[in-house]
Amino acid sequence: MVPAPAYLALSAVLFTLGAVGVLVRRNALIIFMAVELMLNSVNLAFVTFARQHGSIDGQVAVFFVLVVAAVEVVVGLALIVDIFRSRETVDIDDVDLLRG
Amino acid sequence: MITPPAFDLTLVAPELIVFGTALVVLMVDLWLAAERRGVLIAVSLLGLAWAAWMAAVAPDGVSFAGMYVRDALARAGQLLALGVTAAGVLVAPEYLRRGGLDRGEYYVLVLVAGAGAMLMAASRDLLMLFLSLEVLSIPLYILAATARGNPRSQEAGMKYFLLGAFASAFFLYGVALLYGVTGTTRLPDLATAVARLGSSAPAAAGLGLLVIGLGFKAAMVPFHTWAPDVYEGAPFPAAAFMSVVAKVGAFVALLRLFPLTLGALADQWRLLLGVLSAVTMIVGNLAALTQTGYKRLLAYSSIAHTGYMMVGIAIGTPAAVAAVITYLAVYAAMTTGAFAVAIALERGGGEADRIEDYSGLAGRAPLLALATAVFMVSLAGLPPTGGFVAKLGVFAAAVEGGGPGGLALALIGVLTSVISVYYYLRVAYVMYAGEAAGMVRIHASPLVNAVVLLTALVVVQIGILPAAVTAFAQQVGGLLR
């Protein structure tokens, strides 16, 4: 059996990869995918902890996170598609009317 | 056989009413002719008034297996959220009609976001807090992008969404870590477990991640960079609403989380929050000095006020908690008012978003200019307005209960307030001393005028006779004793 710390380490690695992805990628869609990766790494952590504690709470949390992630997909893709329709690009370096 | 936990629907009546109102508005809008959209505003306001009455009279209690709590803090947060939601509904219609954005969904989104803030105030569980945070945030992303044909609004929506989802992921990872350390997400159990296990790296990291998530919503430095861009790009009524409702939700949650739940472990978070509040006060006020846009000025102003309210949270004494509630009420009134004035103006078919657009306003609309002057004086924290009472309360609590660190925070607060007088009173100055700006038209809508009048009265009332609000706020502080 794979020990729990290994899952937690994987979760931390995935979360870090997601966070780095958000910071270095310039395409809005890829950034959004990186955020989804972060959410799913959290799910892995929740499930692992639930197993460790022998409680169901962490597994239930995963369902809620999945729902929130789905809602974010709906809203996020709508916003990104709207931008693409008017500008033909979703590169965040080209979307820079607001500066201060 | 699994028995579902007992729950009490009367306890969550205020939220249910607001969600129900949102659904009714959504359905009624389908059958309503465009010129009769006033019905939606009436329905929304009736629902909000009913919810406010229920929130005021409903008894205290805990329900939904301990995930939902109604106490003085929940009540304060809910009444504040209902108030700013009503203002968010009232300031919108005239502007939306002018800009060809008049859709019923706008009011639905405002109502749902308001209900999210109410749930944040009543969350007694980290998972519940996360869900409420999302119910509050997701409608705000859409509201920021509500002027769909306008590239600036689209950009504001996308920026807010991407950064907001990023911050939510941090918040959620913090929840997972705390769950891993303690085996629970209920706040009271969490507090006892953390106290029993002592400080550990994962618990500290979890708390830090929660601060990041909530700090983003409250526009705390260094998680504030979205605020000026999003406010600038979002339509004025949406910016007015999000600048207050997100603050109400985030600060009530911070109060619940840190002073109320983890008060016994203050050593672990006080320094972090204190440093963040100092940095937020300094950066917000210095950056506001050079702004020429009205929305960007208010954005940095909202960042600065986040810093002042954070002082109260970092101190965490009963007096400080009460002061934060008073501050939130004053902040909501004066910021909504300052935005509402701008909604009444228009330059060349667009928004009057430059400070010079307010030049000479006193000669053309004396009452509007007077109200703006009141808001600016209050935002700067000068007597005899609510802003003075609010700042005095926070700084006095910091000096009394915060030791040397509290004294330092109060000193930074007073010094940065002095700086803020310059940029706030510059707006008042151009209104009274400048020449009338060409191209700027005044659209006197009765609803917007009512919001300006009411918020100005609240600001002056709290400034002169603060007793009613502070007595209510002290009940919240009393939760700590």
C-alpha cells in the first residue's frame, strides 16, 4: 500500500505546479486549467486526510469542490469566450486596457 | 441507516427569502415587458426588507449539524449585507437603461451575491465558509463583465475571475490542511483541536492560506492588485456593489475566524495580520495619492480602509471587534454614497470617471456636491462624520488592547489618514473651486438620489450620534467575553 504522506506530497506538487502555471502562462485558458489543477490537488489532499482520520467529512468535501469547480468552468469559459469574440485573442498580455 | 442531521429552516429564513426572491425575479423577468422592469426592483426590495425583518427578529441558534450559526455577529453581517444589497439594486436601473444594459439578470446576480455574504456571516464550518465565499464571488465576476460589448468590462470580468479562482484555490488548500491536522472543519472543534495539538507547520500554513483567500476578497495588500483594474473596468453600479459587499463578507468571516474562533491562539496570527494591516494602510494611501480616475481613487481608498479594519482584527479584543463592525457599517454607507454620486453623472455618453469631471459640480448640483463633500470628509476620517467615529474606535482599541504593536498600528493609521486627507479633499476642492466641466451631464434619478441622501444621512448620523450603531456593535464584541 502506498503510504499517506506520498499522496500528500503528490497533492502538494500538483498544487505547486498549478500555482506556477497560473503565474507563468499567458493564455487565459491555460491559466484556468492550472486553477482547476490546483482544485483537484486539494481534492486529493481531502481524500487522503479523510482516509487517515477515518472520517467521511473529507470525502464529502470533494463533492462540494467538484460542484464549485464546475460552476467556475461555466462562468469562466463564458467570460473567456466573450473576450475571444471581440478580440480574437485570449492572451492576457494583449488584454491590457486597464493599467494603473 | 443514516439519519440526516436535524435542521431548522426558520433559522435560515433570511437567506432562504433572499434566494427565493432571486428566483422569483428571474422567473418574473421572463414574462415582463422591458418597460415594466421597475416591478423587478420592487420585488427585490420587498424580499430584502422581509429578509431584514426576519434577520432582526429570528432567535439565536445553531443548526445544520453545527454548520450554521445565528448570533450577534451573524445578525450584524446579515443586516449589513442586506443593506448594501438594497443599495446595489437601487443604484443600478437608471444607469443600466442609459447604457443599454437593462436586463433582469442584473438584479438576480446582486441578490445572490448578497445572500452569499449573509451565509458567510453565519458560517460555522470552513467548508460552508468556502461555499458561501463562492456564492458571493461568482455573481460578482459576472457583474464585473456585465457590460458585455465593452472590452474594458470584459477584461475586468476575466481578471477578477482568474485571480478570484486562484485565491479560492489557496483558501481551499488551507481548509484541507486544517482538516488534515485536526480531522474537522467545524470552527469550535477546530479551535479546541488546534489548541490541544499546539502550533504545527501544517496548521500555521493552513491559517496563512485562509488569510490569502479572504485577503484577496477584502483587497488586502499584497493581494490587492486586481481591485483598481476591476473597479475601473466594471460598470459603475457593479463596482459600487462589489466594493462593499465583498468587504462585508470577507471581514465578517475574518472576525468569525480569528478573534472569535481562534482568540486563544492569538500569538500565532496576530503578528501576521498586524503586519499585513500596516502594509495595506501604507500602500493603499500612497498609491491613492497619484490617481486621476475617480474609480481608481475609490479602489485604492477601499484598499486603505481594508488596512484600517484589519487593525481591529489583528488586535482582536472585544472593543476592537465592535469597532470593526462599526467601521464596516460606516464604510458601506460612505463608499456606496461616493459611488452613487458618480452614477448620477455622465460624460459624453460614457461614465464620468475622471476626478476633473467633478469640477464645478457645486454650482450645478449643490446638494449632490454637498453629499459628495460629506462622503469625502468621512472617507478621510474627519469629524463630524461617521468616518471619524469608525477610525477613532479602531485606533482607541488598538492603543488600549494591543500593547506596543497596537500603538505602532494606531500611529501608522493616524499618519496615513493624514495623507488621505489630501486626495479625498482634492475631490471636494475641485467641486467647489473648479470651473464647471463641459460634456458632463447630471442624470437625476429618484432612486440614485434616495441612495445618496440615505447614505449621507447615515454617515452624518453615525458621526454625531454614534450610540445606536456602537451599542449594536458592542453586542458583537460581547461574543468574546
